[in-house]
Amino acid sequence: MKMDLFKIGQRNTSTRVELTAGLTTFLTMAYIILVNPAILAEAGMQRDAVMVATCLATGIVTIATGLACNAPIAMAPGMGLNAFLAYSLVKTGRMSWQTGLGVVFLSGLLCLLLTLLGLRRRLVEAIPPGIVAAISVGIGLFITFIGLVNMGLVVHSDTTLVAAGPISPRVAIALSALILMAFLEAKQVRGALIIGILFATILGLAFGYVERPARITLSGLSIRPVAWRLDILGALRWSVLGSVFSLMFMDMFDSIGTLVACCHQAGMVDKDGRIRGLDGLLAIDGAASMLGAALGTSTITSYIESAAGIQEGGRTGLTAVVTGLCFIAAILLAPVAAIVPGFATGPALVMVGFFMLRGIRMIDLERIDEAFPAFVIIVMIALSYNISTGLAFGFISFTLIKLLSGKAGQVKPAMWAISVLSAAYLAAENLPR
């Protein structure tokens, strides 16, 4: 593979940095290898077959992203989107999982059509710079919270919703890994996050908090029980189309938030602040869900864990190609990939969240009509535990405040459309199931 394909020199990076970044992204999102099949198994899908579909779809789409868009962005079945399929659509008795995959396919098709018409790009480019910064900060707090939960440092509380967890040996290992990462980052050591992840994993193995894999490879796995089983005609029923649009809204807002945050972090913007190659990324995002549904998994979307690889210096598609190849290899090496525990990857997510906090400097806190919607986005993404919901509330508040302040002319037409879509999304989310 010719390295100039990725313009490594032009983007001030190196092959070694890109390889490290790709592996870091893989390790921070490898949990989906087991979590996605576990969730979709609740819908009656064959767990091992979904695991193969998850790895295969993630690998193919992420490699395609790297080669076609030269972007360090990984794509995989989205958490929350898979739960929507399993619990809201199938377990409620509204449809079979085959029809649910048909819903995933049609929602991806709609996203792809909107992209080809140039509408999704216009939506993204209509978002003001301060709101773009807020998206990055909000997602940073969101993944920080996820990291703290994975570390065991933040736990559920019946009294206060969340509370600080006890300093157990696992938490102590996670904290030591976090301190190590911060120290290495302060010393500008490349690969700080992956060193910390491996450090925590090795300590976990040494003290018996991580189970050694019973075997190195898996054999006899087949994708046939779930591949090409989607029921598109069933998803075209009038009673089901509302679910298609709901899933499309969720995917669209998740993708917009993730791509805006990660592409700005990776420096993939021109002098006017527009994301380079955005149409290609959005097109792959839409087509990815169609491929995922055909292979037998839920909606595929851009993954915020890509920020971990970007923080490690990933700036080109080589990062994505490495991540994708790791997922392909994980089909056979799943037992090894699965031993990396949450308390090892949690500190990496906290560090990424810290670095994404830098974007708050771009928010003009003196202009309430823009600062308050930014505040809403930051708070609601983190506290609602949902990127789409946080964006929807923020976009609507931005438009309403401008309207009530007599500044409606400052709102771009596409931003009005985003607000209408946001209201439709929130309405659909709150309709009785």
C-alpha cells in the first residue's frame, strides 16, 4: 500500500503515529465486539452470528472510510441505536428482528439520499461556530462520564442518581493508568493512551481481575443465521414508517455531532471552517447502515471513540484502515480482544474528554443568544446520555432565542430545517410505543 495515498507528509504525521492511533481507536471501541451481540440477542438474533457481522461490517466500513475519505474516523454499530432496534422495535412486539433490519436499511437509504442531494452537508455547514464548539465539548463530557463509569469511579445511586464509587483494586488500577496517561501526555510521549490501556490490562491480568482467554482463536463461526435476513417489504408498511424516520433522525444527529467534533479535532477543516470531504463521510455513513443491515447488525454510525486515535496523532485514513483491519482480525481473535476490560479503556476516554474540553474557548460567553444554546448542548449531551437528544434541545433553543430576540435573520435557512427536524425527533421519541 503506497503511503502517499494517505498524504502522511502533508498532514504532518508519520506511519508509526498512524499505526498507533489506529490501534488506540480499536482498543477503545473493541467493547462493541461483545456488547452489540449481547444487545441484539435480546431481539432473538443469534449472538455469535451477530458478533461476526459486527466485526465484519465495522472492518469493511472503517477501511472504506480510510481509503475513500482519508479520514481517521471509525464507523460501527451505534450504541443506543442497537438498543432502539432490540428493545423499542422488536421486544415490544411491534415487529420481527428481520423487519427491524429492514427499518435499519431504509433509514440508511434515506440518509444516503439526503447526502447525495447535498442536504446533509448544508445542515452541518449551517451550524454556527460556537455551537460546533459546544458539540465537541458536550461529547467530551459525555465520553468522560462513560470513562468514569467504566473505571468504576462513578456508580449508580438510588438517592443521588450517581455517586463516587469505592476505591476498589480495579478502580485503583484504573486511576494509576489515568495518572500514567496524563504524565506521558505532559511529557509529549506518543502512544500515551495505548500504553495506559495496556498497563491497566496487564495489571488486571497479574492480580486476577481480568480473565485469561480460554483459547486464542474462535472457529466454526458463521454469519448465515443473520446475514441477508432483512425484511425490507415488511419495513415499508405504513405502520412501520414512523420507526424508519425516528431511526434516521437518531443516526443523522449522532453522525453530525461525531463528525463535527472529530473532524475539527483532526484539523480536517478549511479556512472557512468547513469540513473537508464531508459529503464522502456522510455518504459512507448512510451506505454503512444499509450494508450493516444486510450483514445482520444494527445501524452503523461514526464512532466518537475515533477521538482517542485522533488524540494519539491520527490524521489520515491509515488510522481508520488499521482500526478496520483489527476488527477483521478480531473475528478469529475475539477471545484476546475481549480481555481488555472497561477499567483499562475508561481512563483513555477520560483523557480524550479532557482534550475535547479545549473547544470551550471558541464559545463567546458574552453573547447569551449563542452561549446559552451552547450550554444546553453541553449539559444535555452529557446528562441525557444521548448525543442526539442533546443536539436537538440545543438546536431548538438556538432558533427560539434568535426568534424571540428579533434576530431571526441571523438564522440560516438550513438551521431552521435542523430545528424542525429536531422537534420532529423529540416528538417521535416521546410518542407512546
